[in-house]
Amino acid sequence: MSMRPSAAPASGASRAELEQFAGDVEYYLTLTPKQLPSQYLYDALGSALFDAICELPWYRITQTEMNLLARRGHEIFARVHPVGTLVELGPGSGEKLATLIEAGRGSRRGLDVHLVDVSPTALARAARAISSLDEVNVVAHQAEYEAGLVEAVAGSRGAGRRLTLFLGSNIGNFDPPGADAFLRSLRGSLDTGDALLIGTDLVKPEADLLLAYDDPLGVTAAFNRNLLVRINRDLGGNFDVSQFHHRALWNEAESRVEMHLVAGTEQRVRIGAASVELTFTAGETIWTESSYKYRPDGVAQMLERAGFCLMMQWTDEAGGFALTLVEAS
């Protein structure tokens, strides 16, 4: 669970964004097995449900990472001293970045902070959280990650070093080749000596992973099924949402948790804006998200393949999470 794209029409989605949504739905639902891109989980309601997921005791990613940032923030700033520019890709509420900046208060002075997200709502929310901090200048970039990072690097003032953040185990939403390509692209946007801090969720016992993605309160199930609500509302679909059920499974061979929507009965679905008509058999699934889990040494190797050099790695063994700091080499 991670990246937040543009919101639903009620929140100001453009015609182009809706056309992209329709095109993606048309393409991915005709694959075998049927799929939907995980980015579309995050409309206004989906984002609110995800915020609720982050408060659940079974989904420990957010709180564990916050604790690591609070404990290690001073050391992070010391290792990248002097930090003049911070760039966060996908800042969410801004709470994690605020925690890091506050933890590093004694190791930094004025900061230029660049926030990169495609969602104007997310950017506004994060900017409010960061702007209240002392000696911080905030610049928002409404853009995809790579394009926004290029803008942020070009717009930084040049005083001190740059530190880019990619937190929340967002890298886990990419398959391994996609993660490698994304990290190589990030490296290409940075100057030699720039630093990157990345958060990654680690492999845990299967029971713990499944509880995190199929919680007893059913919040994650609602988050997943809301994707069909969004298609019905925005694209003129007629999914019988009550007849699709949430399923989470641990794919040990691929080291990922998968989320699926499972048809409870046979049904015929039409999606007007996507020009799609589909038949679902009972038990047929739509694969909506993959969340890859890592081992600490695997994270370091992944970053080194992309052209980074390991500076430091901190792990929370109880929470099963790692923060890894690297330098563009």
C-alpha cells in the first residue's frame, strides 16, 4: 500500500486523468489473470481508508518507520551533513518528514523541502504539516516521482547536500525489474554525492503478514473493494461490489503479499467509459496489489545495482522494518 494518484472527480480529477484511468482499466482487465493497477486504490475514500489502516495494530509499517525516524533522525542528518535540501517522493500527510526534521533539529539549520506527488490534496496536506516547522522553506511539485525529482533538483539552491526520501516501503509496490529500473532512474536524476533514504518492510512470519493485509476489522477489505466502487462511479461500471470478496495471500517464492478481489458468483460486468464487457466466473480473481518484502542485505544489493553506495542501515527487528541510507556514487 503506498502511492497516491489523482483523486476522484469530486476532488478535481481532470478529463485526461479519467481517460488514463479508463485506458488502464480496459487494458489490465483483459489480461490473464485479470488485474488493476494499485495506484487507483487511492481516491478520496481509498486514501481515508488507507489512513485508517495505518492506525491498525496489525499494520505496523507506519508506526515502526516513524519510530526509526525519530530515533535515528539526528544520525541521518549527521551522516549527510550539511543537508541543505530535502526531497520527499510521495509525502502522504507529511508526518514522517516532520518527524525526521524535528529529530534532526540539532544537526541542521535552514532547509529547502521539496514535496513530490501527483495528488494536489496530498501535497497541500503535507505542505501544511511541514510549513509550521522552524527554518523550513517548502516547495510543492505536482508531478510523477521521476519528473518531480528532476524539478526539485533543478530548483534547489545549492547550499549543502541533497537528501531524497522514499519511505513507507513504497518501493515494494514495484516488481523486482520495475524496482531496479525506478531506482536507476532516481540515480540518474541525482548528482554524485547526493543521498537517498529508503524505507522497506522486511520479511516476517506469514501469519503476521496476512494479518497486516487482511485485518479482523475488515478495513483493508473495504480499501480493496472500494476500487470497484470507484470504477462504478467514475467510469460507469456496474460491478456488484457485494459479490466481490477481499483475499490476501503470501507468495513466498516471490517474497510478496498479494491482494485480490474474488468474485463470489458469476456476473456480467460492463464499464462504459472503458468500453469493456466482462464475464466473471465464481471464484475468479482480480489482482489489485503486490507488496514485496525484503531482507536487509537484499535492500543494500538492490540499491548498489542502481548506482548507490551504502552509508548506513538501521533495522527494527521487532517491527520488521529497515531504513537504508545510500549515496549516489
